[in-house]
Amino acid sequence: MLYLCLIEHTLRLPSQLLGLPLNEAIKGELESLFLDKVIANLVLCISVYDIRSIDGVFVFPGDGASTYTVEFRLVMFRPFVGDIITAKLKES
């Protein structure tokens, strides 16, 4: 039902986030990109589990943002075929 998926992504980090510690800034950007989204062939992203590596910082000409190659793991929700999920609706 819950899976860890290893993903490598090229992430653009805006210049206003460079004042934060690098891991916090990258985790925040990854959460805004992937959290609560359905990704093809992986299903629903629940959380960023950890960041494995941060490599290859470079800046494109004319762009003030730095770009990193990030390897990280996501917690994904993928129900089994025939799986029954019970829940209570808190708010509508």
C-alpha cells in the first residue's frame, strides 16, 4: 500500500531561497512539486522521505536561480487491486 520510490530530478532553486539551509530549501521545493500530486506510474505522493544526494549545482546564463541534480525518496500510496479503504470524512 505504501512504497518508497527513488527519484532523480533536476531542480531549479529560486534565488530567494538561497538564504535558507540547502537541505531545507530543496525539501520545501520538492514538497511543492510532488506532495499531494498523482505521478504517472507511481500513483499518489504522500511525503518526501529523505534526500539521498545533491549534485551538480549550475546557473543558466540570464537566470539567477541555481539548478541542482537531486536524488531523493518519496512515500507513495498505491492501493492493491480489490483493496478496501475505510475512512471518516472530517470536513467537506
